[in-house]
Amino acid sequence: MDIDGFRAELETRLLIEKEYIIQELSSINDDQEKLELLGKFNKKYKALIKRLASEYGIDLNAPYSNENPLDSESLSHEQVILGRTMNIYDKLSDELYEQINSVY
């Protein structure tokens, strides 16, 4: 699994999704609805991981083959992907949160 390529593609697509949500933000007047856009972004993140995994031919439930044979902890591809991409999601969701707060 090319995690670096996966990560880069996920970041690109999440940036696009974030921009779509920011555009949507201008048409929402209710503060609670604006905050719910963060939940929408989270769902987009999870959906993009599934879509990219399908495109890359990755079974998210399959065990990740670690180079360290002494490592007894068996993680799935999904767990590894989430672990290695969560910082991208955190950064972009923080930026989105700031954007939402600046519109209030």
C-alpha cells in the first residue's frame, strides 16, 4: 500500500471538500447549522477514505502487513490509514472551524 500517495490524494480531495463547505457557509444563517458543517466534513473524510481505498484496491478490513515481524499488534489497513491521515483532517477541520467562527 502506497500510504504517502494515498495521503496526498486524500489531502487534495479534502481541501476541495472544505472549499465546497466554505461556499455553502455563506448561504446559512443559523449558527447551529453552520457548526453542523463540521460534522458534514467529518463524514466526507470517512467517505473519501472508503472511496480512495476502493480506487487503490485496498481492503480496509484486511490486516496491514507491517515490516516488523516482531510486532504482535495487528492493525487493519483502515486503522493505519486513519492514524497516518488524522493530522490532515485535524488541520483542515480546524481551518474550517476558524472560517465558521469568522462568519458569525
